[in-house]
Amino acid sequence: MRTAEETVQARLVLSPHRSIRLRVVLSYLAEDPLAVRMAFPAEFSLDDTVEGRSAEDIVWIFARQLLSCGIEVPSGVGDVHVRPALGRRTMVELRAPEGTALLQFDTADLRRFLWRSRLVVPEGEEYQHLDADRALAELLG
């Protein structure tokens, strides 16, 4: 198995008393062993330019370790923050120039996804799966 993918439900928090449900696809690739991906439907984009384009998911990529740590203790600096919340929930905050999105996940869904990702590449073995030549070629275009 070279990938792990899980579709989960999340809540996009709009205000203290209002949220909407959305589908989030979590994915992990052995070819990119340090990262996880969260894909959201295009209609939830904060970027006004999405309207009128073909509907492509918005994908956020960040460290698997950030997600793993964040379900236990507040974690993250910069654009992505993850923290535990009341009632077996986990909050993920995504910051972009267009604004901030606060998402609430069922922690059990995130734990199941992380477990499946560890079947692909166990924690601590990520660097054995890195392809430095490919990464350098991508960086240099």
C-alpha cells in the first residue's frame, strides 16, 4: 500500500453559534512521507476567484507530525494550527491571506486516518522514503 485516504465529515465554524458540515478528504502518500493533505470542496474557498472556475478541491498540505501532535496538545505555528477540543473533537485552524477557517473534526476520524498512514510509512521511517533526486528536480523545475 502506497497511499492512505479517508473521507470524513467536518464542521466549518462560522460563528460561536453557527457551523456547516462539509466533506474533507484526508490523504497520505508514501512519495511525500512527511506530509498529509486535507482536500475541501471548492465552494468553501475564501478566494473569490474560485467562482466561475471548474470546481477543484482546495488542498492544504502540512506535516503529518503536526496533525498527530495536535490531537493531543495545541500544536502549530504559521498557517496551520491543530488543538484538542471538548467532547472528543479536534480543531484545525487554517490561515491564509484571504482569511482564517476553523474546522472541527471528530478525533476518532483523525486517529483512524493517522493509523492508516502509519501502515503506509511508520512514524520515524519517513526519511527512508524520501527521494532526494525527485525533490530537487521538482524544486528546480
